Amino acid sequence: MVVSDREKLVLSAIIDFYLLSGETIGSRALVKKYNIDLSSATIRNVMSDLEDMGFISKTHTSSGRIPTDKGYKFYLEELLKIEKLSREEQARINSVYDFKMRELDSVLKKTSMLLSKLTNYVGIVIEPTHKKEKIKKVELVHIDDYMAMAVIVMENKSVRTKKIFFEELCSQNELQKLSQRINNEIRNSSVESHEIEKIIDFVYSEVEGKLFLENSSEIFRDKQVNEISDVLDIFSKREKIKELFEEAIKSRPFKDGEVNVIFGEELAVKGLEDYSFVYSVYNMDNSPGVIGVMGPKRMSYSKTMGLIQHITKEVSKVIKEISNEGDSDGR
């Protein structure tokens, strides 16, 4: 489909106005507000053509139009210019990452909180899977003679914790010896003991790629329970949320650092139709992770995409620093 420059100009104005106000706009208002050098009659003809293309639609009998999903997608792919953050905005974000955060978990949790704070949307960060990541050390903390807490530190400085229950009594002294034995075998790359296999199974299967979610209640605001029953079911279990976004991303081509948009209808979950998922993919040890927000479909995409683009760059820098530190510690 060939879209003329004139049609692009009018479509861009209609969508910009709708994103800003949530209201339809007619031909005369377009001329006045956007100083378009076309007559009202010409704009009406262009709007009619855009409607035939499926880019806009009428909400009622008036002349006003609003964008369709097809119109949104064309706007995002062909017309939108990602807004570059001001120096002040960049400085405020960069200051968050200036602090020495040595653990990956801390970086990603801080990122989900920052995204939510700056946009008032749901902050979503998914950690990369760690199938290739090595365990650096394991600390076993004695809770009582039948329970301990395993603190597992990965080479990339991410941390895993898990409660371990013993069938037979295990004193604090015995636990210390077990911890020493495990770490000796990790250092010697000899991980064949029954205890280590249990821990490795936990690390590599149960919690690959943590989800960091902030302000998820935003999705349920002003909604009736019957409208969002499917959403409630998914958001009640973090693993379901993670699977939802991971599957959506896997089904689409992406490039590291490039900002993408998935509309709620594409997620096939009743209750998310009026939302958009704006995200970028970052990479760690050849495994992809996700940084993004979920907010109303009528959002400032230019600003939001610029924000996610910049934050992704900062997170990638910090991850590289953590990875380099891990390599230095291992030498």
C-alpha cells in the first residue's frame, strides 16, 4: 500500500491529537491546530481515503476520526520520531546507575521501579536466562537443624536464594562443612555431589530469568472484575506474567536496544485490549532480557520510547561493568 505524503501528514496530525487529548478531530480543526496548508474539503477527502485504508475510523456520525490499530502501527513504524531526552532527564536517570550496584538483581529491580516512576505505567523487567552462567559460590545459612537457606552467587553477580529442608538432623557445624565442601567442588569444577546437583537444578530450572514488576495495580484501576478476570488470573502468578511477555516477544523479530510496541489485542488476553507493551531487548551472555512498560494504548509513544531506549543503554553499560568485574574476580 502506497501512502502519499499528504496522507501521512494528515494521519500523523490525527494520531498526535488523539494521543494528546483522547478526542476526535475534524478537518477544520486540523487546519487550524496544525497549520496544514490544505483546504478543509481536501482534508476531508484525505480522511476518507485514510478510512478506506483502515488507518482511521469514525466513532459516531460526526466528521471526527480516531486511529485504528492499523493506523497506530503505521504511525509507529513510519511516522513517529522517538523523542530524545533532555540533558537534565538523562542526568537524572544516569545518576541512578552511577551508584555501584554490584548485583544484577539490584540493577533490574531498580530499573523496573524507575520505569514506573517516570511513566506512571507498569514497569516490567525480565532477567536473561542463565543456562550458560556459572555458579561462583554458595553460602548455606543455618535456620534450624532441619532447614537452611542457600544463597547462590552467580559469576555475573546475580543472587539466588532457596530454602532447603533436611530429612535428617543437620547441625550448624555440619552445615558449615557442607558449605565448604560445595564451594571447594565448585572451585575445582567438580560438581557431581548430590547436594550440588540439587542446587544447580534449582538455579537452572526453577528461577531462570527473574521478573521484576512494579505498579501492576495500574492495569486494574477503574476496571470491573468481570472485565479483567483473565488479567487477574495471569497477574496473580508471576510465572504466568513472565511467560505472557516472553512468548509475545519470541513471536516477533527484534534487535538489541531497538524499541518495540505490542498492542494488547496481540497478547490475546481479555482485558488488555486498551493497553500497549512498549519494550526493548538487552543482551547478556547471548541471552535476551526485556526492559519495558505496559500502559494505556493512548500514551505518548515518542516520549516513552525515548525513555526506554536511554534506560536500556544505561542498563547494558552496568551489566557490562558487572560482567567485567566477574571476569576479573575469576582470574
